[in-house]
Amino acid sequence: MYGFDYDLLHALAAVVQEGSFDGAAHKLNITQSAVSQRIKHLEEREGAIVIVRGRPCRPTELGQELYKHAQQVQLLEHQFRRAVAKTSDQHGNQAVTIRIAVNTDSLSTWFPAVVQRAYEKLLVQLDIVADDQEHTNDKLTSGFALAAITSSEVPIQGFRRTTLGQMEYVAVATPEFVGKYFSNGITPDTIADAPLMTFDRKDTLPQEWLLSVMGQNVAANGHYMPSFGGYLECCLNGCGWGMMPKSTVVGHIKAGRLVELKPEAPILVPLHWQASTQSSEILRQLGVIVMEQAKVDLLRA
């Protein structure tokens, strides 16, 4: 049996977070050769590969477990430093980084307030991995993140799930777009001719909306726009119709720049906070901040 060499684990964590040995070297303020040597020593101690070299570098299953341990240790160290600073009337000014997965629409609406509060209250910097809310769970099961905003109703072993609320989505387009494509109503035929804005190939919201209002699956095609700002701008300039968080388009609807295709037919997407059950007090406090902000900005589930 042997104890962990945390210089080696910190090097592993940096490679995983940055995706490259060069990025890890910059993060740790050491040479790339030094990072390579530390990873080599770690693999020799463990008797197995911990990093799959590539673009980006990825942890092996063992590397994922070691990375999760390194993250937990960093959080505990941060918690300890803050406690010591309080008892000695000193100022603990060294921030800790927590990697979490957050869906893009939350990042573009209510989650920036969490980022601000997490730094001001906890001295926590967030390393945010963006993905569709239906797929952020993958970042937890892979060990890539300690917590996630997710729409999945399925709890993950080793993580605690807390319901945050719901995001309300509405189908919108410009009045001119509606007049051009939907003058005879919204039907499978008119939908087939009207360009649709889709965020990416994981985005199922348009199909969910079509199924809810038509009672059947309807083919729809158009543009892929993996940018929240670009997606909204394309809806505003008439490139297509799309699904937007209602809170972000209320002003445009009131001003007549956009209209709802089917008023009173929103899609409600539940959001949950999933965090490791082996979390530190710092991660627990981050979860409290997330839940408090969600109560302000999300609909109650």
C-alpha cells in the first residue's frame, strides 16, 4: 500500500481539464516535459495507463477515478483554507475550480447569476462544460464533472438529484415568416416547407413541440445553429421558426418582432441538479446557491 502523490494527481487533473499536456503545463506553470514525467510516474505507480493521448487527451477508467479523487481533495483543501482564514482573521484568496456540466439555455439565461454568487460567496471558479440538458448526465457517469444541470429523471448511482424547476419553451417566428409559410395554418404540409431552426443534432425540442400540438411525428428540416445568440438572431431575421426559452423572447413578442406559433402550447422542460454524494461542504454550498437561483428564475415543477 502507498499514499497518493498529489503532485502527480494534480498533473492528471490538469491534463483532463485542459485536454492536452501543453495546456496542463500552462495551467500548472511548469514545462510540458514535467507534466509528461508526472503522468509517466503516476502510470508506473498504478501499473496502468491513466491518460489516452490524443486531441483531446482523455482519462482511462482508472484515470477517471483518480481525477474524481483529485477534485474532491482540492475541494477539501479549499474548505480547510477558508476555515483557517476565518479563525485567524486572514483572507483566503486562493480560488478553487469545480467542473460542472450545464445546458446551454441555462448558461444563456439564469445560470450566470450562479457563477457570480459562487465566486463571491465561496471563492469558487466554475469550469463549465456545455451540453444539451438531456446529455449532461454523460459528464457525470464518465467522471468528467462533479455535478450537472440535467433534465434526466433517472438518478445516477453515486449522485444526489434535486429538482430545480422547469424552463418554459415556446415556438416563435417573425410575423412575416408566419404569413409566408403558415397563412393556411400549421399542418404537416406547411411545416415541411417552413425552415426550422435546430440547435444541434441532439436538440429534440422542436419534435417534442410538433408531437404535442399535432399528435403525431412530423418531418421538419432547416438550419442547425449551435449558438444561443445566433439561434435567436436567426429567428428574428426570419431564417426560420424555432423553440426559445419564453423568458428570452417575451420582450420581442410584446414588441411584435416575434409571434408564438401556437399560444398556450409551451414545452416545459424539468431541470435537476445532480451532484456527487461524496461531495465536500463547498460542493454542497454550491448546490444551495444553484437551488436558490433556480427558485427565482425557473417555473416551479
